Amino acid sequence: MNIIFLGPPGAGKGTLAQLLMKEKGIPQISTGDMLRQAMKAGTEMGLSAKRYIDAGELVPDEVVIGIVKDRLQAEDCKGGYILDGFPRTVKQAEALGQFARIDVALNIALDDEVIIRRLGGRRVCLKCGGTYHTSTLNGREDCPACGEKLVQRKDDAPETVKNRLSVYAAQTAPLIDYYQNLGLLKTVQCEPHATVDENYAKVQKTLGIA
Ligand code: AMP
């Protein structure tokens, strides 16, 4: 199954996509993770993407389209894949349609206030990739999995989060209609206090794999 996870930043796409990846044995392809890796490795593409990411703006379409097109050629994508954070513009969706056959676009929906709270408290581990929320860390500042000091992503700072949400509304939300018109859209409405397991159960049900 070739799946797109749509939805605003902080809706939980990455976490839910990882659970689905484990269950179905298909790769999660996160353009955000790939861009951050390129930044960390100091590649030319990573360095040019950095200023967009740090400002909460979208990296130019040509760059991300190229990354995804290459990635989908890999052997591990033959049995299906989960696109997490791509496409984010209609231009990206149109390009994707030229080189991939999508089965379903899953819209992970969550209210803005919850997103702002969630991203404000998000802490990540740059060593093992773990993601946590301050509300569950009980004041702890190191990674519960590997002991590394946790950090806040630069683009999770309050002003940047506001910008990311308005970029989402202007450039990515139109994809909901786009995939609706193609008959590929399904929506999972996440409730503010639902656990990851509860939200994942909804994903399974909506995809018909429960
Ligand atoms: P994410 O981890 O998915 O929230 O992505 C973090 C940042 O990476 C975004 O705010 C964008 O700057 C950039 N990014 C990730 N995916 C895309 C995409 N499909 N198109 C453009 N920029 C992207």
C-alpha cells in the first residue's frame, strides 16, 4: 500500500507513521527527517535547506521532489511506503502523481491550540531520534532511551510554530481538497486527550487493517 500522511505539523504524523511502518513492514519516508539529516551531514542541499527550515518556511519544491523521486526508486519501497510530510504543496502532489501510484491520502486532523501546546513542549534526542513531551518527562532533561541531553527543535520555537501553521493553511491544506477530488482522501480526527494507541487504532480502522 502506498500511503500519504497529510496533516498539520505536530498532529502526530511521524509517530503514527512509525507504528504503521512497524506493523506493515514498509518504510516511512519523512522529508523533514531527510532534510535534517542532510543539514547534520553538512551537504550542500542540507545547508541551503537550513534557512527555510529554521524560519518555518517550505524548502523549494524542486529540492524535495528530487529527494522523494530518488528515494522511491529504492528496493525497500517496492512493497509499499508511507510518505510523511510530502507532498506539502499542490505542485509537489502533481509531480508525485507523475512518478508514483498513491492508494490513500490519510488526513491526520488535530485542532490548532493542541498543536501549539504539543510543539511548544516537544523535545527531541539528536542521538537516537527519540521524541518526547515535557509533560511526560517529569522535569527530566536527558533522553530516557539513551541519556543524551534533549533539545528543542529550532523550528518548534513559538514564533516559528505560528509561521509553520500559517504556511500549512496556505500551502498544504489545499491538498485535502486535491486528494478528495481524486477519491483518495480518508480522515482521522485526533482528539486532544487521546493517547497515541487510541489514535493509532483509528488509523488502523480507517485504513481497514484493524
Ligand atoms: P517536518 O519534520 O515534516 O515538520 O518538516 C520540517 C521542515 O522541513 C518543514 O517546516 C519544512 O521547512 C521542511 N520540509 C519538510 N518536508 C517538506 C516538503 N514536502 N516541502 C517543503 N519543505 C519541507
